[in-house]
Amino acid sequence: MKIQLLALALLLVGCSESQKRVSFSESTTAKSTIFTEAIISIPMDIKKRGDILYVSDFNGDSLLYCYSLSKERFVNKMLPQGQGPGEFLSPVEFFISDSSVFIHNRWHFTAQNYTFNANDFSIRPQGELINLPMNFDRIYPLSESRFVASGVFDDCRFLILDNKGNVISKCGSFPNYQSEEEAVPNTAKAMFHQSQFGYHTARKRLACATSNLLELWDYAPDTLTLHKWLLLAPYHDLFESTPDGVYVESDNQDAELGARGIAVSVIDTQVQCFCVDETDTTFYCVMAAPDHCIGVVSI
């Protein structure tokens, strides 16, 4: 299956307010290279930090696998699956820095900061365990003391939380880009518009992708204001944000918007999840070729 990778200059480039269709009349072919087969049941996410690719799995004995680019092999695994002490229930969201990792244990409805040793891949709890209500779906760190949460909320789209899980503010609303949506209750919209997040720290801009929309929200102290939105089609897209732009993997070359399309690349394989390293114009991915493999695509 050939996949379209659309690079959209949305985080740094301003756009006109009028809605327009962004089309990509030219495209390039991007060839994938397989590193190794990955014994992963259902890949959820992949992130690069230094020399390591961190790949999360939905249903493994461990939920996070560590692949070394220099050693060209898996070197460790993290987050044992289970319900006992030091174990995690799938699915998890993870956010890694040089010395810490923030883990959202989604179906345990908890989140926790951990110290992280990149040499032996060990983690230790830091601070208090954050207990979250069962109507929460995704959370994403905006700073050390603020998080944004999406879920099924009666009177808003997002919640801003402090680092103890307390609700600081409610903000945002679900889109009504079709007239039929106006009368739909938030509960149904929340199921349809489940969110993935990325955040541009310098510009204080949150990128939010759902199954059919890409939105940019400006973050001011404890509130979010819609900046731009993009209607994606068809209703299935993968998403990755970077400091210089937003990448969307889709089967579609047209999009309704306020944004400037930069490039479209046709990839020769089926991508399950990916992350972008713009320093060497490369994105790393888990692909189905046909079994799950770790690989790279030069863009």
C-alpha cells in the first residue's frame, strides 16, 4: 500500500482566515528501508531520543521496546505489563526527556513522572501518583506544572490540569464543520473526535489531531484558543508534530484549510506509526512489510 506523507507548515507559518483547499500537484517517491523485524503485536507509538527509538506495544509482556540505531538491534525493554507494583496496563502514553519520563497509564487512569536513567533504561517514581477520572482519554504535558486533557466532558473540549491532576480550567469546543453536528451532544462528539497532541513550546501552540481534523490551539496561561483548523479526508490519518511543522500520513492529497502545504511524498509501504527527525530529513517508523518492522524513510 502506498501512503501519502503530507508536510504542512502549520506551526510556524501564519495563514489567511479564509477556508481553501490545499492540493499537492507534485509528489516525490520516498523509499523505505527496513532495520529489523519487530516482535510487536500492535504498535502504538514510536519516539526518537538520541540514539534510541522507543516503540510502544499494545499487547506485549513489556509495553515499550528500545532500539539502538548505532548498534542496529533492540537493546532493552521497559514497562512490564501487569497490574502489580511497577507494572503497567496497556495502553500507555509516554513522553521521554534526557533524565525523566512521564507515563500516562490510560486504562489505569493514572499518570506519573519518573526519573529516567538512559544508560540502563531504569525508571523510578518521582512525585505523587496522579489519579484521573474515568472520563479522561488523553493527556499531554505543556510544562512541568500544566497538562492538557481530552475526554468525554459535558461542557467543554479540553481541561487544563496542574501536576497533581487538579482541574485548573475548562476550554475549547468540538467542531461543527457540518451542519448535522450542531445538535450532536458532546458525549458523541468526544467519541468521534478522540485527540492526539503535539506542542510547540516556543510558540505555545498545541496541535491536536482527531480522526478527521487537524487543529492548532494557542495556549495562554490556563486556556486554549483555536488558531487554525484543517479538515482531513478520508477519516484516517497518522500524526506527528515537530518544532518546525506538522506531518500527517494519509491516503489523501487534498485538504480543506487555512494552511500552506509544503510537500507530499509517496511511501512504498504501509506505515503503522512514525516520528520525524528533521535534523537529517528522516522519519522513523513501524511498518507492515508484511510483518511489523522497524525502519526509516528519507524525505
